[in-house]
Amino acid sequence: MKCNYHTHSTYCDGKEPMEKFAAKAEELSFIHLGFSSHAPVDFRNDFAIKEEQLPAYIAEIEEIQKKYPKISFFKALECDFIPEISTPFAYFKEKYQLHYIIGGVHLVGKATMSDLWFIDGSKQKVYDDGLEKLYNNNIRKAVTDFWEQTFEMIETEKFDIVAHLDKIKMHNQDRFFKEDEKWYRQLAQHAIELIKKFNLIIEINSRGLYKGRCNAFYPAAFIVAEAAKKDIPFIISSDAHLSSELNLYYPEAVRYLIDNGVQELVYLQDNQWKSYSIFS
Ligand SMILES: [Zn+2]
Ligand SMILES: [Zn+2]
């Protein structure tokens, strides 16, 4: 069962219009395709959809649905969580009647900070400069802030899927901290417990791998194995910004999940996430 629920387009920082993704999904025999532009944020940026574009975004997904009846399309957003700054996720879900919300942290900080630490994007230097300028190179404080922001998102926002749970490792490249350090493992473990408590889905996100920015899926194998023990549901996401990225590393992701003890994936049907065997 081929699905992708994490897809960008030219409405945000994606590189192709939504229809290109729909055509590619049909070619790949996908049954589900969810569009998830970066949700509007209240500061100048070039990565998020503008709120005034949302009605057109929704209408275009409905048009695409008519043109490609074999696939089920979903209306969604990838919402950034920034304490004191971002709009509550539920506002978008209710106002625009979205099928689901993906929640993630790309910018670490809050309104009282002079700037936000951008941990995503293609440039390692931006990560390094932010770490120096905003955290005086205190990596443990910076990484702890990332995880605590993730905890706060899980505890205070209404959403469905946690985006690239351990994105913080991407630009680290094993330089400032190691993922097997005890303090880091404890932070990740707490995130897993909260994800279980709030019934959220973890995505296996392949973007770091196919962009060559990270040598592993998000999240790490130890997180997948712990989450599998707790029966936390999983999906596989390519986080595609180009239609050619839609199915990259899909078989590898299935293998990765199986190797780490996962037996089921979930898919969206009648507004409910339902599980199916990963071996089917
Ligand atoms: Zn993201
Ligand atoms: Zn994304």
C-alpha cells in the first residue's frame, strides 16, 4: 500500500506544482497522497504558504481529486511549533477543514530570544552560527531546548503526526554530540513516552538520506525500536519537495521498520488512522 502524507509544492518551498506530484503518484500506483505545505507563520519568510493562499490551496487539491479519481488526496499542513510565536495548529485544522496536521520543530527558540536557531535547510553553517551566537556553543543546552520545544508541542498542540522527530541530528554529523550519550537518550525517551500518551504517529522520514544531508532516516533506529515496543503507529514519509522524490527510499524504509521491530503501518481512511500489516 503506497501512501505519502508529507508532500510540499510551490505553495511553500516545494519546487513543483501539486499537479506534478499527483501525476507522479498515479504513475507510481500510490493510493493516497497528502499535501502538507508549511503552515503560515507570522514573520517574513520564504518557506511557508501565506494564509491568504490557503483557500486556493484547498480548492486546487479538490480539483486534483476530480482529475485523479484513483488516488485519495488529503488536505494537510506541516505546522511549525515555536512557543509564543506560532499560531495554534487547531486554528488551521478547523478553519480550513484539514484532514490532519503534521507538527514539527525547525526553528528553536521563543519570542523572548533575539533570534531563532534554524536547524533545518541545506547549510550546516547556519546551524553552527546559530549554535555559537544564540547558545555560546553550549550544545547540550541547545539540543535540550530542541527536545523541550518538541515536548511542549506534543503537550499543547492538537495534531496527528510528528515530523522528522530527531531532525536536530542532521547538521550535527556526530560533531558536537553523539546520539548514544545518556542525556540525549533520555530526552528522546521522554519524547517517545509523550508520543504514546498523546496517541501520535511517528513518520519515518527519508529526506535527509536522499538529500545527502544525513546518513540515516529520522528518527534513529533506537527510537524506532523503543516506539515499536510501545505500539506507537508509524507512517513512511518522503517529505517530497520534487515529484521525483515521492517514493525515494520507500523499500529501505520498510526494511528499516521491520528490522527495528515494527509490524504495522497506518493509513488514513474515513478520517481515522487505521493499521495494516507492514508485510502485506
Ligand atoms: Zn519539516
Ligand atoms: Zn516537510
